[in-house]
Amino acid sequence: MRLDGKIALITGAGRGIGRTMALTLANAGADLCINDVNLDAAEETAEEVRALGRKAIAVKADVGDPGEVDAMVTRTIEQLGGIHILVNNAGIIDQGVPTTESAIEKWDEVFRVIVRGTYLCCRRAGQWMVEHRTGKIVNISSVAAFTGLAPRPAYVPAKGAVVDLTHTLAVEWAPYGINVNCIAPGFCLTPMSIEAFKRAGADLDKVGKNVPMGRLAVPQDLADATLFLVSDLSDYITGVTLPVDGGWLVYRTLPRG
Ligand code: NAP
């Protein structure tokens, strides 16, 4: 799967899944805009992309801020030459405390980054994509969107909204040759999940064993699925959400003993 001549913007690509996605798309030939709220982290990823022989710019921007998103996409177009691919990966998680004790401000912040951030980036990149009648967008949701994972009163519905936003944009932009799809990662070892597991007192070994494929996801699992969805091989696929979860969502079994 080659992406030669394509320009991609990945949000939250300073670390975790987004960073591996950036390196995977660069290895396939894409030039990259690496976004993060942490500029040093974004610059580190951009350096790794450049070491692979691709162009990369690092842009500090909060995806929930329309002015910063506008400036980031404008820079991508001006400095790299366009925006053929957008991966909305930036995300934060809520506190994991009982809903009755949860902070309203945190709920707003999770929705601001995940839902508003995905909308703002799609909206701005979509302006270029509609005009040029081409584009591939991948939104990162979560298996949480299809479950009652608790207590997560912000993260779960925010990730559900990302799935729904994917549906409506896929329909609206299909006539312009733009594919809008979604990936729902299962539990994956990254700084975000390790911290969340720790706070929840979850046993990582047991979480892995509870996945039919017997292990947690690694960032490369998500990056490979993303590569497929931004490549020409997925040209007739739009509006879908692809779980990349080792079978976790479909896992049900009868209790024994
Ligand atoms: P991560 O390690 O925390 O990486 C997320 C990156 O996004 C961080 O670099 C973070 O910056 C950045 N970010 C946070 N808020 C931002 C904002 N407003 N604007 C721009 N960047 C921002 O998380 P991850 O585990 O790689 O997760 C990546 C995506 O996959 C998220 O959308 C997450 O919800 C989803 N996902 C992850 C899992 C999992 O198990 N890991 C499972 C399902 C879905 P800071 O470092 O400064 O916070």
C-alpha cells in the first residue's frame, strides 16, 4: 500500500498510537503534518519522519480551538502542498470516578477534545478536500463506543458521537470522492491507557487474556488498519467503523464450572 505524493495530517501524533501511525504513513511514502498540544513531542515524531526521507512539519495546536485548527491546516496546505489525508487521533479520557462524583468541567473537556476537535479538523480539512474532490479521513473512536464501559460518562458517549459524525460526513462528502471512516481500537498499550488502567486498578495481564486473540493491541495494529483506510485499496469503503480489537467486541462465552 503506497501513499507517494500524499500529504497527511495526524492529530495527537506526539506519542502513543498517533506517533506509530505517522511513521507507518511516512514509510508508505506520505509527507506529514504532526500535530500535538506538546510541541516537543510533535517535533520528535517529525524528526523520525524526516529520518525516513519524508517531509514533516510539527504543529502545536489544540484540536478543540477553531483558530488553532484553521492555522494548522492552512500551514499544512501552504508548506506541504495540500491535505489528502486527515487522521483524527487526539483524545483524552475522563477520570474513571463514579458519575455522581465526576467533575462537570472534565466532561466538557473530554467532549471538547474528542467531539468538537474531530468536527473542527474535519470541517477545516474538508474545505480543501471538497474543493479538490479528493480525501481520506479516518476518525479514531474506541470499542468503548459500543459498550457500557464504566464509569466513563464522558469518554463513552464522546466516542459514540465520533462514530455518528463519521456516518453523516461520509454521506455528505461521498459525491466529492472523500472517504470518511472510523477505527474503534481495543485496549492498546500507550501512555494514556497505562495511566487509565493503573487508576482503575486493572490487571493488564488479565485484560489481555480476556481478548479472544489473547493479547492487548499494540499501536502498529491500529496504524496498519489506518494505512489500509487511507490507501487506494479502500476507495469503495465509506461510513464504516472498523473495530481493531482482537475480537473483544464480539466475545461472549458461557460461564463454566
Ligand atoms: P495518548 O498516548 O494519550 O496520545 C494522545 C495524544 O493526543 C497525546 O500526545 C496528547 O497530548 C494529544 N492530545 C491531547 N489533547 C489534545 C488536543 N486538544 N489537541 C491536540 N493533541 C492533543 O493516547 P493513545 O492511547 O495513543 O490514544 C490515541 C487515540 O486512540 C485516542 O483518541 C484514544 O481515545 C483512542 N483509543 C485508545 C485506546 C487505548 O487503549 N490506548 C483504546 C481505544 C481508543 P498530551 O501528551 O500532552 O496529553
